[in-house]
Amino acid sequence: MTNKIFFLMVIAGVPLSVIGSLMHWSQTLMFIIYCLTIVSLAAYMGRATESLAVIAGPRIGGLLNATFGNAVELIISIFALKEGLIGIVLASLTGSVLGNLLLVAGLSFFIGGIKYKRQHFNVHDARHNSGLLMFAVIVAFVIPEVFSMEMTETKSFNLSVGISIILIILYLAALFFKLVTHRGVYQRGEESTEEHEEPEWSKGKSIGILALATVAVAYVSESLVHTFETVGETFGWSELFIGIIIVAIVGNAAEHASAVIMAFKDKMDVAVEIAVGSTLQIALFVAPLLVLISIFFPVNMSLIFTLPELIAMGSAVLLTVVIANDGETNWFEGMTLLAAYVIMGIGFYML
Amino acid sequence: MTNKIFFLMVIAGVPLSVIGSLMHWSQTLMFIIYCLTIVSLAAYMGRATESLAVIAGPRIGGLLNATFGNAVELIISIFALKEGLIGIVLASLTGSVLGNLLLVAGLSFFIGGIKYKRQHFNVHDARHNSGLLMFAVIVAFVIPEVFSMEMTETKSFNLSVGISIILIILYLAALFFKLVTHRGVYQRGEESTEEHEEPEWSKGKSIGILALATVAVAYVSESLVHTFETVGETFGWSELFIGIIIVAIVGNAAEHASAVIMAFKDKMDVAVEIAVGSTLQIALFVAPLLVLISIFFPVNMSLIFTLPELIAMGSAVLLTVVIANDGETNWFEGMTLLAAYVIMGIGFYML
Amino acid sequence: MTNKIFFLMVIAGVPLSVIGSLMHWSQTLMFIIYCLTIVSLAAYMGRATESLAVIAGPRIGGLLNATFGNAVELIISIFALKEGLIGIVLASLTGSVLGNLLLVAGLSFFIGGIKYKRQHFNVHDARHNSGLLMFAVIVAFVIPEVFSMEMTETKSFNLSVGISIILIILYLAALFFKLVTHRGVYQRGEESTEEHEEPEWSKGKSIGILALATVAVAYVSESLVHTFETVGETFGWSELFIGIIIVAIVGNAAEHASAVIMAFKDKMDVAVEIAVGSTLQIALFVAPLLVLISIFFPVNMSLIFTLPELIAMGSAVLLTVVIANDGETNWFEGMTLLAAYVIMGIGFYML
């Protein structure tokens, strides 16, 4: 059903994106068309990656998921970076972290918890992820913020580059840990057996769709970025709000949906993996990669968030770590995370 | 014994409060009389609420305890709010959070721990409470502080109102979770059986005493608030210190005592419930309610604490979460919490 | 082997320290000689303390280790304090905390984890230590920083003195808890039996060596402190960097080595005890002791770190608490801690 809708959206959205931009339709209308087209293309990229992952087996599959999982967001951000819209890029990174940790995990816990009284997920994974969340946000994002207060801009960009390299190394080490040295070490026995999945598409078809969708996303993203200014003025939205709420939701919509569906099927391990795994990918891989890419662009991007962004991410991480610590969830824990998201959403809207 | 003392204090305190204020006794003397009278009236309110809770059964009883538990503090704060003493109200909220988390829990752990080598309380409750503490202090109190730095006063009050509404909704949801959907789900089996308590007073007597004591507390609180200025000048105490140490202790003295007694009887579940439950009530219910009430007063109260207040509460929450995380206590953990309280006390005294 | 090297280093280092200073050798050369001499003398002090601890039995032994464990750092700091180099003293305290929590624990987890897939240490000790770490850094170091923002210098020093006294009392209470009231209460059974160690040296020899080495360390430390200015200028190192990286590593090198060796032997309890125990000693004993000692020196030292120092320590503590919480380690957790150390190192170098 959803697959059909996404099919229609792609079939209609891509040509409309081209036609509309040629015929100079209203920016607001184009903004909506671009957003919907990207959401549906992202769904195709997700399915293609999933098929390839099943074909390639768990190791390479894990690597594929880890690399392409946030491809859409990465593409949008690169085009925003090229335009020098650093504020929007940092805001969309913040938005992804908050969206995944609070909105996606919150909705999953809440909706799953309405059906099941108590839901469980792997405690070892939760703790492994907690450590990485603390590292990424409380160490790697906080340090440049505080240390660069008295630095020149060049120095503070150099510090960001150094930290970014370390983040990417640690991200690769985390993949190596999870997929090679400690694969299955912390798994509960029963789950490993039921993984005889069939891929949805063949290898050739998957690669073809992935390539086509990526190109299409890139094209539409570039156009999308150019509508931000007008849309912001029209609705009275700040750069911050567009980045944190709009870009983050468009870039992650498909993932969000599947996490909630998994929670509803009581597969909390998968739901948490999507929410927290995606956060870690953003913080440990996408964010530092964008810093490094910005070396080649006219405007360099330091890893320095605004204070509200940093505090919001820090609070979200501490809250998640404490709530997820026991490997158990219920509807109220979900509601607590959602309440935190709403509070931050109001805050960013009013800024 | 204590009951007799409180009886004498009420019998003497209420008339003395009236006579003294008519005859213009010294403000310092009146301040002491008011404080002692409120402490003893609070004890009566506590006993009446307890009796009603036993009669009404656990669900409605839980609700009653949750609503009337901090009634005294709420009443004093409303009168202070009416006088525009926002600094004192915020300080007394801070003082209640610190007093409950550090002083009450600390004393309970310490005194209980001198008698018993290791004491235990329900880990599930501890974790549920930890999540809520983090939400209330680290998210709901921190966000307005940071976000309103660059806001106009009106905007920052609007943000506070929005956050307050969410806090109260979450507080009601927490009650619903605890008393309805997940009642007894996380309980250790043995305890549920021993709850065939007899109420101390009949329903009619309880309601009568509760009503009378509430009116008396209201009367005395209004007078108490008017002595703050003179007392502050006489002893060289700042508004902050009066709010954080004096008002907080007067408003919570009765509760403090019963938590320690419970710890001494090795009923750590109850002791922790009083200390942490009361903190949550202050943070999730009393504080946001005062913000909403202040809409109708000449001076609006935003949910914006001073930086020392916020940092002290944040530190206290993080310390408590880490210490209470394992559901086990000993005298040294109590001493650590008390040491934190003393450090903060010295700090606020010297500010 | 290492013992022989240290023997040669002492035999050569002490006379060279005297000769070089008399003959006015280059300050940079002297700086290197002083550092190496102190490292080797510290190894002797460690062995002498260890022998005395074995002879005296676990209680007095624990006390000895606790008191002399950071003697070298204390001595260097006192001489720096005497010279009024407060910035370097605070930086070296910061460096010891970061070095022990991130570098030593990180290396131990990493190197131990390469040999063993999963390593375990006592969860109860980990939680006890977590509580104390939070207390020391998040409460006792954060409070004076924030509260003294609007205080005069005298007031803020008085606050520091008050907090220091409480820290030392809590440190003594922690020793009393660990060595007297709760000795062995949280121990896993097997370990207590294997402790029939033989002391390396006799009582007389140990005391003699300890006394001689302490005097020598004191002499060399005084000289070392005088080279800081020239060395800083020569290499372009800030006071902060010298304190945080150089002094901290020189003062703790011997300990660092033995923690890693213990991890390699899968004795994680001992490795963690060295790393975290040493941090607690610095924060709860050495730092406040230096504040109190500074009363008798011309320049008083408040317990007020620079913001980068405080944030770095706070981040390190939160990260360690989350990572060590489950009593289990692996190479990736070690690498995470090391990555945090490198990030902070780069930051302090660039400041």
C-alpha cells in the first residue's frame, strides 16, 4: 500500500519538479513538491539498500546500511553547504539528532507501548550506543563550542577538522567492532536464527534503482535548497526552524515510519537500532564528513552549533541515556521523549 | 509523642499568629511563630490526607497524596507571587528540589544506613523517577533558561506557559501510568499484601481537619510572606537564601521527618518515594502551576531560574540519578548527598 | 627489567640534576632530566609504598596507598603554588583527572580488550566510584565556578576553603567506608583468598627508600618548576598545556604503566581501581589540600578552574560513568575514551 503511494509520488513528483522549476511556479508550491518527492525517493533508496544488504550478507549489508542510511540528508546538506547556508546545515544536523532520539524513539515507545505493557530491547546494544552518544554529543560537540570561544576563526576550524577526523575514525572502528570483532557476542540467542530473509529486488535492479534515485534526490535537493529563503520569509520561519524541523523531517521520514512499524510489531531491537543508530551516524559520520567536505567550498563549516542547539542535543542525549539504560520501554517513556521534543520544538519556533 | 507536640503547637501557634500581628510584635518573633505554626499545620494536613487516602483506596488515594502533598508550599508561593516576590518563589522551588533530593534522601540513606549495612528499594521505580527527574530539570528547566537569553520578556513568558502546560500534562500522564495502566506491574510480590491499613481519622473528620488546616495555613502564609523583607535585613539573608533554605524547609518539614523514620524502619521504598516523589511534584506540577497562576497576577513568573539555582538543581539531579540507579543505598551514599547539600547551602548563603 | 631501567635512571638522574643546575646547562635539557628523574623516583616510591602496604595489612595498607599514591604530584604542585603558578597547578589537577579517566582507563580497556573479548570488573565498586566522581567534579568543582561569578575574590576563596574542607571529610569517610564498615561487603568471593603476597622490601628498607625518594622528588620538583617558563617559551606551549599534559604525565607515569599491565593480565578490578581511584584521590584529596595549603602562601588558590578545564573534566566524568556503568569493558570502549583524550589534548594544545 505505502509502496504504491510512494510509486505514484515518484512518478508524479520528479517530472513536476522539473516542469515547475522551468515554468517558475510559486516557490511555496515547489517547496512542497520537492519535499514530497524527496521523501518518496528516499523510500526507494531505503528499499534498494535493504535488498542489497540482504544479498550481500550481514557484514557488507551492515556497512551498506550504515553508509546509505543518511544519504538523503547528506546530499541536501552538501547543496546547502555549497550555497554557504551553514546555519541551515548545522540546524538540520541538530534536527536529525533531536528527531531520531526524541520523536522517532518517542513515537516508537509510545505506540508500541499502547499495544504491549512492557517492551524489551538488547541492553548491551543500548549501553554501547549510550557510550557513543555521550562521546559524540557531550564530548565531540561540546569541546569545540567551549574551546573555540577565545580562538580565531581559522584556529577553530582547524580544531573542528581534527575532531572530525577522530569522529570518523571512531565511527569506522564502531562498525569494525559491531560487524567483525564482536558480531553476535552480545546477541540474545533466539534472534539470530530467524534471519533467512529474501531480498525484495535482485542485485542489478537494486543497484540501478539506488543510482537513479540518488541522482534524482541530488537534483531535487539542489532545487529545494534554493526555495528556503522565500519559504522562510513567507511563513515567518527562521533558518534554524527550517533546518531543525523541516529538513530533518524530510530527510528522515521514511526511516521514522519503519521504526514505528517495528515497535508496533514488538521488534524493539530494530526500532531502537533505527532511531539511535541513525543518530550516531549523523553525529559520528555525516556531521564530520560535512566539515571535511566544506574544506573544498568557499565557506568553511566549523563544528560549532548555536548554544540552544547544543543544549537541546545535550539534554536529549542525557534524557535518552537515562531512559534507555534498562533495556525496557513503555508508553509513558515514549510520552516523556515526545514531550521533550515538543518543548524543544516550541523553543526553536520562538527563537 | 510528635503528634502531641504538633497539637500544642497548633493550639498555641494559630492564636499567637493572630494576636502577635494585631499587637505588632517584632517581625523576627512573628517570623518564628509563623514558621512553627505552618510546620505543625502541615503535619495535620499530612495526616488528614493520609487518612483520606486509606479510605479512598490506592488509586484515588494516590491522587490525593499527589495533589495535597505540596499544598503548603503551593499556598505560601501563591501569596509570595501575589506580592510580586518572584525571586523568592523560584528560590523556594529550587530549595524544595534540593532539600528533597539531597537533604531528605541524604538523611534517609545516612540514618537508615547506620542501622542496616545495605538497604534496597525498587529499581524500576528508581529508573522511572530518574527519567522524570532528567526530563523536568535537565530538559524543562534548562531549555527556557538557554532559549530565552535572546528573547523579549513577553516571548520568554509565552515559552514558559507552553512548557508549563506540557509539564502538567506529563504529570497527569505519570499519575495515570502509575495508578491505572501500570499499577503493580513493577512491584515486588510480597509488598502488595501487607497494605490492610486502618485510617487514623474518619472521612468526615479528615475532610474537616484538611479544610480547617488549609485555611489556617493560607492565613499564616500570607502574614509570613510580609515578614521576609525585615527578616532578610535583620539577619543579612538574601532573598535567595530565604527562599532556598527557610521556605523550603518550613514547607517540607513534616515530610522530611517521615522519610527519615521510614528509612530507619528499613522501608526504603517509602522513604525514596517521599523524597523523589515530592521533588517530581514540585518540578512537574507546583512550578508550572505557579507559572499559569501568575497569568492572573500583576507580575508574570517565567520558568527562568538564576544560573546558580539551575546549576545546583542540575548537579543534584545528575548526582541522585547516578547514586540511586542501582536500587541500593548505604550510609556513605547518604553522606555524599548531604555533603552536596552543605556545599550548595554555603554557596547560596555567600551569594 | 623496568626495575633495572628505573635504577639506572635514578643513579644517573639525581646527580645530573644537581650538576646540571650548578653548571647552568640549557633549561630544556634540564627540564628533560628533571622529568625522567621524577618518573623513576616515583616508581621507587610506588614500590616502597606497595611493600609497606603488604606488611601493614589491607586496612593500613589501603590508607598508605591512598595517602602516598599521588605524593609526587602533590609535591610538584606545592612548589608551583609557592611560586604563585596557580594556573599550572589547576591545569595539572585537570590533567591528572583527564589522564587517569581517559588515557589510563582508555589504554587499559583497549590493550586488555585486544587480548580478551570481554573483561569484567566489580560493578559495585564501579557504581560507588561513579557516585564519587559525580560528586567531586559535577558538584564540588562546578558549584564554586558558577557561584563565584558574581563574588569578590576573597569571598570566592572562602567558598573554596569551605568546599575543600567538606571534600576532605568526604574523602576520609570514603576510606572509612571502604576499609572499615563495608570492607569486603561488595567483593566477589574468589578474589579475597589469593592475597597472600610477599612484600618486595623489608619494613626498614621500604621506609628508608620512601623517605629518600620523597626528599629527592621534592628537590628535583622545585628545580623543575623553575624551568616551566623557559620551556613554555621555547616550544610555544601555554601554561595550560604544560600543566595538563606534561606535569600530569610526569606525575602519574608509573601508575599509568601498572594499570595497563594489570589490564593485560585480565585483572580489570585493579586496573580500574588505579585509574578511577587515583582520579578520586586527586579530586577529593589533593585538590582541596592544595587549596588549604595555599592559605599559608602569598597567592591563594581558589577551586576555580578555567571553563575549558571544567567542561573537559565534566565531559570526561559523564562519559566514564556511562561507559563503566555495566562493569564490562572491550577494546572499543577503550578506544572511545582514548578518542576523547585526544580531542581534549588537541583542544588544550590549540588554546
